[in-house]
Amino acid sequence: MVDRNLLREFDVSDADLEAALGLSLADAEAAEEALIAEYNLRDAGYDVNAVLEGTIVRVEGEEVLIDIGYKSEGIVPLDEWSDTDEPPVAGQRISVLLEEIEDEFGLILLSKRKADRIREWEKIISTHKEGDIVKGEVLKKIKGGLLVNIGVNVFLPASQVDIRRPQDIDSYRGKVIECLILKIDEARRNIVVSRRRLIEVQREQMKKALLSELVEGQIRKGVVKNIADFGAFVDLGGIDGLLHITDMSWGRISHPTEMVRIDQEVEVMILHVDRD
């Protein structure tokens, strides 16, 4: 019950009171309708964050209206279609994610982009497991490593980019690389990959094959991978061999850098092979 005397004391007019009460009632009714609509969706088997199949009804300006089999049509922003996607047209079937019901108008808010990501994730999970080799493009440098797209975005830690950590991992941006899947977290939809581990596995296989071929006195080509005061380490194709400073030249040199540089291809003779 409203105390009219108290309202007059605070200078509240009858018109203001009716307007306030009317607005509160309208807000309550709108909230109730939205809640009922949400329960109706759930009763119909639709859950928020579920991926649904729908049909494009029409395109209106910057919005695409989708029929998901409910009494109200859902809306997807037109900008969720990328330049490489087929333009939306009426009658086209599409996967969408049910995000929420807009309180004021009771419209269903959908997302094509999020549904695409979930479908891509499900595809990757169904066809790959930990230990598998995958190929993808390095998209950008992020905190702690690189973001690589293999169909979904995966994380390549900086420590797993190469056997020897590069000075600037951003130089890999735009390159297509192969990696080994280290970990799949299905609950968080995260995948961690390693290029370093893949290289190590490949080098181990090459090492076994190379050891069966190497003999003392053999001439081989290799690439200088590291330089120390006492010599240079040469990658022979899976095995690093030591080229001692005393074997670099007939003359005396003060430091190996006088004769070789990193990534230089050199021709060497095999003096000794330690197979243990």
C-alpha cells in the first residue's frame, strides 16, 4: 500500500508515481518473459553454448537471421563471415553456437565464428592424438612463445621452437612448420606442440642411419652449428662432429672464427667415430 501523505512530503506527484510503478512493472514483465523464453529453449533441447544446426532466413543489413527450429529467429552479425567464407544466402544450412537470449527483444543471439572454432576443435581431436606430427602456419608471437594454426590455434613454447633457442622467435612468423603434439587439454581446449622435440626425434633417426654409414677416412659435408675456443661443432646430418682448432688449417690460428662461421658449409674428413 502506498502512503500518499509521505509521497506529498517528499514532493512526489501522482503522475511520477504511476510512471515509476509502470516502468517497474514493465521491467519485471520483460525479465519474466526472457526467463520463460530461456526455459522454453531448454525444454526444447537447446542449451546455452550448444552448437546447433540452423537455416539462414534472410540477411538484413549487418545481421543474418537464422531459423534454429524455435519460434523466434536467431541473429548472427554479418561480420562473422570472413572474406574466404561463402556469403550467407537464404536457405543455406549453417552451424551456430547459442550464446544467449536478448532480454529486451527476446531475440536469440547466435555465433557462427564460435561454432566454427568448436567444429574445428572437434575435428582436430578426432583425428589427432599426443605424439602426432602436425603442420601449420606461425601466426604471431605471443607471451611465452608462438601461436600456430593447425586448423585450430595451438601454443608453441619458445623453449620448444628449436634445439638451440633462436634469438628472435618472431622471425618464424608466416612460416609453415611441422611440430609434435606434446599435450592435448580437452577440457580447456588447449594444445601444446613442440618443434624441438620433432627435430630431436628426426635427428635420432638420422643419427642411427648415419652411424651405420660413417667410416674413418671418409670425406663428408656438414654445416657449422656452434663455435668454441677449442674448435667448431659440425652437423653431419644428424650427428654433431667436433672439428678441432688444430685440424682447421696447416698453419697456426688463434681462434676458430678465423676459419669458419656459423651456418657455413664445410668439407671434413672423419678421423674417429665413437659409436657408444
